[in-house]
Amino acid sequence: FIRDLTRRKAQEAELAHRMAVNEGILDASFDSIFVINEKGIIQSVNQAAARQFGWSQDEMLGKNISTMTGGDHAAKHNGYIERYLRTGERRAMGKKRILVARRKDGTEFPIELGLTEVETDLGEQRLFCGFIKDLTSQKAYEAEIRRKQSLTTGIIDAAFESMFAINERGIIEMVNEMTVAKFGWSREELIGQNISMVTGGDHTAKHDGYIKRFLRTGEKRAMGKKRELVARRKDGTEFPIELGLTEVKVEEGEERRFCGFIKDLTRQKEYESEIRRKQRLTVGIIDSALEAMFAINERGIIQVVNEAAVCQFGWTREELIGQNISMVTGGDHAAKHDGYIKRFLRTGEKRAMGKQRELVAKRKNGSEFPIELSLVEVSTDVGEERKFCGFIKDLTRQKEYEADIARNLSLTSGIIEASFDAMFNINARGIIQMVNGAASKQFGWSLEELIGQNINTIVGGGHSSNHDQYIQRYLSTGEKRVMGKKRELQGRRKDGTEFPVELGLTEVNVGEGEERQFCGFLRDLTSQKEAFEKVEKAEKHQAAIMDANKDAMFGLSKKGTIESANRTATVLFGWEAHELKGKHITKLIDKDDVEAVREELVHGGLAPVSVAIGGGSIGGKSLASNITDDSSMSTAGSTGSAGSVQNIAVERELTGVRRDGSTFPIAFDLARVASRSEAGKSRPCAVFIRDLTRRKAQEAELAHRMAVNEGILDASFDSIFVIN
């Protein structure tokens, strides 16, 4: 029997072709593919499975699939198939799930398994196909994402300033640990609430409107800038803050988000208030001085005068400022005065400098009167024009006046990128892992140059070589000498220059088993140090002028307690300056006169004096101004009670007591610091005390001579007439 096999051979060839194509597709797959029977025996595998699991395809065929199953699923796998065959319940069939697989070498790795039943002819053995995707790379990526999130969260929580993250509706989505400590709410209480809950003052109702206007117009009134506001704690108390608000970059289509960095200004405001108080006291003392005071430059041109000088000499301050000091000098000294200063500048010979001389002064009306002049040089910065200060005492009325100068100070803070301070993230070996833009700007390196370098690259002074040892000691002993604290040291820029910084170093919480990380926040203290130097220079300047006064001078508190004293006071009463500070002024007065002084402190005190400060400048600020009711500077020539009051010196003669208990006659003058805002309240004051011992002796001598003369005249036998 002969049969034509042409058609069958064609079908077999077609079938072989299709099988070859299918096998090629399976072998080209990047994922492992297993075909198993209902007993879990492997019937077929592709090349990807052989690569992933480490067996050859021939080694895999005939093995139970549990051989490649890791974890606690190996013994259970056949049971899953048997339950499905028995019940038809698809717990895992047709679904994907994450398991652990095991390679030939015994190592395990994460996989995603998709299991389906393969359709076969009726009566044939049932087959199942498993598609396995290796999740090793994906899991490593997810772990890295979690590590970075943990590191970022740790850095945020390690920050010394409060941080809020809000959405475009003003709802708080994230806060750091410092926010919880600063505001008193827990994280759970803050998250999900509107940011207005921590806003104080009149900004509470307006805050959402600021964000809406920015979203609508794009106008950056507050965005990307720092401004001062008032914040509110959980207990309702408010405190001053500096807010820096920036928009956070998000994926396109996501809700827009914003990040606010909050700096507590409570301590800074207290410091500024104390500086202003001291400035008001100093300016008030100058303004209350009873002596005429002139400040002149090296060419003899008047820069500053006080109101007492205006009263004594009869010119207005506008007429005096800018004129040569010789205009108020009488007798034959007028033409010689400039020569005295020039000779001192040329030779350094102090014929008149630092001494008291009796001269003749000239008023605007041409009349002359005797004065005592004390001339001293005022300390100025190197390179500035040299300046001199003259204190003029009118000897006609035995008055002496004291003046002092106050300078205005300004304090600036460092700016940082996100937290506005330079920030470095380093590992346990001191290697820089991350920095912000503020660090790049402050230190002069690019971000790429800094990352990977040791942190001692930017540490100056003697700490550069020791920095790694500090971290190693902390890691080995756990002793927190510098960790979690702020300290001052030197930073070093790329160009090698060093500058003062405040470093706050904290450990960042990271995942268990990971390398320990640390975060350092560095604040540039250059401006702060310069500000302190200016304060110190101003105080030295003030002390120099006060110590030049030949009368004892005291600055008193509202209660009459001594806050400052000049050198003459220490010499006159025998106490050191620090011993006088804190004593009540009555401790220097004889007990019989104490009640009179107390009465003077409560009800007395001379009217405030306006210091005439025109044309010139001190510390770079125009001094053409008067002291107003709140001790700030107002335009020269302005009207008002504070600018028009003149001081009428009424001298009270009392008895002073030295440290050794000895007493002596004194002239006691008290003047209060002007402040319209404190009307009716006790105000700080200045006391001027002059030793009258010599004058009293002269008066006694004069009285004795007059008595002798009258006795001689009365003893005469002849009549004596005196006529005009």
C-alpha cells in the first residue's frame, strides 16, 4: 500500500517551524520561563532561567520546581498546585506575587512570579507555565530610595531651625523635630492643619491669600525672600521670627508645594533692644550734659555742638557747624588756635592736648567771658580724619558740662540656600557626601569640588588636622564633646583665607547597619564679629570722652543705681569703677543730705537738653539732628518740646563721702534723660558732681580778708565815704 505523505510532511514542517519560532521567542525573553506538570516536575525552561538560576537547561528538566524555590515556600509549592487541582480555587493562579528564589549555589534572590495553566488536549497531563522576573535590581533601587529618604528626613530633623512643608492650599504636610520643640505641637497635631495655626499677629487671616496671589500672578512678593513676622506657639504666646519661603520642585501635574524655614529671633531682638537701651542712655547723657561741647576736625572746623553750647555762645547750631572754632575764641588766642592743633599734628607735642587751660571765649554779641577748656583727641579708625573734642566750662557761673557720642550699630546675618546657612553632610570618615548652595558660595568651591573631599578641607586654624579625631573619638566612646552643640571655630575658603564660623554638628539617623552620617550647619560670623568690634569701639570712644571730663559724672538707672562712672569719679571718691557700679548714688552723699538727694531723684531733675549735632558725621551717619521723645534722631531744626527745651543749671551744694569716710563739699547737678513716651514715669538720669573744696577755701579766705578790711575801716578816726 502506498500513501502520499506530501501534505503530512508539509504539516510537520509547519509545526516544526512554529515550534522553533516559539522556542526562539521563549529563549529571547529576559525573564525566566518554566513549564511544569501537575506534580511540579519541570518539563521545559528557557535560556534566561538557566542564566538566572545557574543550572543548565538539561539539569533543570525533570527536577521538582521546589528545587528553585527559596524561603519557606519550597515545601509548600506542590501543595498549592494540588489544592488548585482539587478545588479549582485560584489563590495564586493567574496572579503575580513576590517570592524568594534559590540559585544552584544556594543564594537566594527576590522574584516576581506569574503562574498560569497551559491549555492541553482533553485527557492529557495538565501543565502550568511560570514567568519569573528577577527583582534584585528593583529591590536594590527601592532600598537606595528608602536610604536617601531616610537620610533626607534625618538631615531635616537635624536642622537647628524650624521647617514646614505645605501644599498650595496651605496645609502642613511635613515638619521637622525643631518645629515640634519650638512651637509645642506634636507632629500629628501639626500635619494636616492649615499653616495659619502657627502664624501670629495680623498675618493669620492673610497667609493663604499670599500663596493664592503667587499661584495666580507669579508675583514673588515674599517667595524666595526673608522677612520678619510673628509666630504663635501652642500655648498662645507669640514670638518674633525670620521666615524664608521657597517653592519646592515637583513633577509636572502634581500639586505645587512650598517650604518655609523659620529662624527664632527672640534672642536677637532682646540683644537689639539692649543695644538700643544703652544707646538711648548714652545719647541721653550727652543730651543732658550741662557743659558746652564742641567736636572739631584737624582743620579746626566745628562738626558737632550740643544745646548747652548754643545757649552759652548765643549762635544757633546751624551758624556754628562748619565754621572754624576760632569764632568762639576770645582774647589773643583766636588767631593762634589753628596753630596749636597743627603743631600737635606735626610734632605730637602735647602743650594743650589733654590738659585744662583758662581762656577767654566770645559770644555772638561780642562779649567775652572766662572759660576752662579741656581738649582731647577722639579715637577714630585708621585712615579717618583725626578729630578732637573740647569741653568748655563757663567759669563765670562755675558750670561744667560733659558730652559723649553714641554710634548706631547694625548687625547682619548670613544667608543660606534652603536653610540659609551653609550645610555639610559627612560620613564617619569625614568625607563630604552632600552640601548646599550656601556652602558653595561661602567657601568658594563648586558643589562638585566639595563632594568627596574630607571636611577638614574647609576647617581653618588648629582644628583642621584634629577634626577626624573628634568624630572617631565620638564613634568609639559615645562622648558628646561637640556633638549636638554649637561652637565657634575658623572656616577656610578655597583661596586660603579664613573666617569665623559657628558650627552646629549633629548625627543623622540612618538605617541600621549603614555607615553613620553627620550633618554640620555653619553660620558665617564675620558680620557678627565686626558688629561686636564696632560696639566695643563705640564703648571705648564713649569712655574716652567721659573720662576726659574733669568733674565726676555718673549714669544712673531709674532707681538711682549707678550704671557707669568716669575716671574722675573714681579718683574723687576713692572707689574703683566696678565697685561703684550697682551702688545707690546716696552711698556717696553725707547722711544729712541723703533725703534731699532722694527728693531730687523722685521729683527733681533738670529739664532735658537737646544736643546740637549738625553738619558733621560720626560713624558714617549724619548727626544733623536732635534727640526726640523716643531717643531716636530727628531732622535738625525741627520743632517740638524735645528739641526746644533749654537747661537752667541750678546747682545744689551738698556734702560728699569718700570711701575712707572723709567728707568734702560738692556741687550736685542732676538731669534726666528725655522721653515723651515715658511721661509721668521715673526716667534714667545723669549726675554731675564737682569738688568744691578749693572754692570753699577761697570763699573762706575772701570772707576773712573782707572782715579784716572792714575792721580796719571801722577803726579809723576819720570819716570814710565810698561813692559811685
